[in-house]
Amino acid sequence: MRIREVVVTPVAFPDPPLLNSAGVHQPWALRAIVELRCGDGLTGLGETYGDAPHLALLREAAGALVGLDPYDTNGLLRRIRSVLGGADAPDRHGLTGGSTPEKTVLRVLSPFEVACLDLQGQLAGRPVADLLGGRVRDRVPYAGYLFYKWAGPDPYGEALDPDGIVAQARAMVDAYGFRSLKLKGGVRPPGEEIDAIRALRDAFPDHPLRLDPNQAWTVETSTKVAAETEGLLEYLEDPTPGIPGMAEVARTAPMPLATNMVVVGTQDIPEGFGRRAVDVVLADHHYWGGLRRSVELAAICGTFGVGVSMHSNSHLGISLAAMTHLGAALPEMTYAADTHTPWQCGADVLAEPLEIEDGSVLVPERPGLGVRLDPDALARLHGNYLRCGIRERDDTGYMQTFDPDYEKRRPRW
């Protein structure tokens, strides 16, 4: 069995005006859908970022993959390295750490590796979770992802104060049964975000809570916030920039520190773990190089006594399926994973989207990822892409259309 055709389709879907330390989400989120077609109706699926520089590299790589055996993921990596050379497509919005040529290779590799695993599972008649070592859980827990936001064309309304955040959380818990909650911080002054966490604790006394300001605070501010939220947070995520800064905060923080911004590749592990700068790594197969490398990351975390969760960006159902298979196979996963699925408000490219019930997703039993592409939905979302005019995510630039004086600063407070 060989790959006969590789199709990369950029898509766009409505995105609410969610605020973060870089600015605000644009009205359309971009993704790219990868199809590895082997003939006889057998197709492997992957999903990744849809920004123009990344899309160009995906298309370069796609041309080199025809004829590849989907079981040969080492050959897949060799071909991608050969095509890309030293290319670097930085993450402009800066929410997943710095970029390097190696990280760029892994970002390009990921959707193709997921699609190969999807094919392998279909050929073997086994779910992807079985290919990753077998499931240790039948349902994968996810956390409700809360955002400060403006009013928009979504069911959640404005949330700019503690009351708005609590109302948003109630709506998400009622709809999806989330048992953990995470607030995207770095938007309001730290004291106001502490007030929001206290309001969430009063409203949801049994829900683990997390706060992620995306490096918006100095070491001093981070240390103060950590002290004032003692007993309230399951973990504090990326409060300050850099491994040295995180290590300084970690020395006195009463809760674990988590990251998806300072330990973002294997090169960061010796310093990050050696300095005890982080207690939880949010794995993200989209930039760690796929599912098998994420399994390796989790094993390394387990060796060092570091917890594991999963990071999320705006995504569709193929990514949710891949995350669910990964979470099913990770004994080291000690925290519910992030997901943006509620914010996509039903937009998807799948014929039968996975459902979040009781705060978790049931691991698909069908071979491979266990999901099927809806060609009509894919065509609609591709049409959105062609019409929307957005080709790169730019939270800061979009914020500046409302506030020309706005600057992305890390740290800000």
C-alpha cells in the first residue's frame, strides 16, 4: 500500500472575539486539512494550522510524499526534512513559544504523521490508540476553556468581569458537563483576574481551576498572584517569560507551574526540568511532531515526575479525534486536556463530529482515527477560506483595528 495522492485544503470557520495577551481573535480561524489517499477509498486524515507560511510548507512537503508507505514514518520525516531544508515559519502570535527550523519541520510533520497513523489503523483494523500502546482510559477528560471576550455572534455573550466569566462557565458546564475549568488570563489587570478566579471558586467549589496569562506578568507579579491564589488553582500556566523566570516563580509558588511556551521542544527539557521551572507540560502534537513524539514526551515527563496535559488552539474535529486517541494512550496524562471545541459552535469537517459529554470524549472504536470527512462541509469551509481574506492569524493586528495604540508586551504587568 502506497500513498497515491496528497491533498492539502485550507479552511476557515467563524471565531468569536476571544481576548488574550497578544490581542483578540479575528472573525475567522484558519486550519488546513490533510488527506493521504491510497486508492480503494482508503484515506488518512490530518489537521494543522492554516497560516499562509505554514500552508506553503505543507504543500512543498506534500509533493514529496507520493509513493510513500504509510507505515514508513521515519521515511516521512526524512522526506520532509529534505524538502524543507532549513526553512523556518515562526508562530507570529507567539502563543506556542519560539520557533526554530527544527520546530518548523515538526509542525509540518505532524498532520502527515497523524494521517499515516490513521491509515495504519485502517489497514490493521485497530484504533489509533492501540497503535500508541493501547488505551488506559475509555473516555478522555477535557477542561472548559474560559476567555475574556467581547460580545459576538456566539451563544456566550460578553465576558469582561468576574460575573461575565462565571456566566460563561455556567453555560459551558451546562452544555458539556466540564469538570475542570481554565481561564485565559493576561487580559485584565492581575487583581481583576484573581477576583475572577475567586468568583469561579465560589460558583464551582468542586471544579479544579487553572489560570493562563500567557507570560503577561513579571516575576514579581507572578509571585504575588501565586501567593494570593494559594488553594484556588490546580496549576498556574506560563505566568512569566522564559525558563529562568519560571524557575524563580516556581521556587515559592504554592501550586504547580505549567507550560506550553517555555518547554516547547526536546532541546528545552534539560534546562526546564533541571531547574524545576515547570511541573506540568501541556503537550501539543501539532508542534511536537505528531502523536508518537507526544507519547515519547509524556514518558520523559513521567521519568522526571512532571505532569502532562494537552494544549489546544482553535481546531476542528480531526484534531479533537487525534487528541482523544493520544489522551487514551497516555498513562502519564494527569490533568484534563484543553479544547476550543465549544468555541467552534458546531463548525466541523467531519460527517459525525465527536461529542463532549460529562466533560469527556469517548474514544472512537472504529479503525484509525475513527472519523470520516464530510466532503460538503470541507467544501463549505474551504469556500469560507477563499472569501474571508485572512491568510495569517494576527491577534495583535486585529486588536489594533479597535485600539491603534495597542502593543503586545510580555510581560505587561
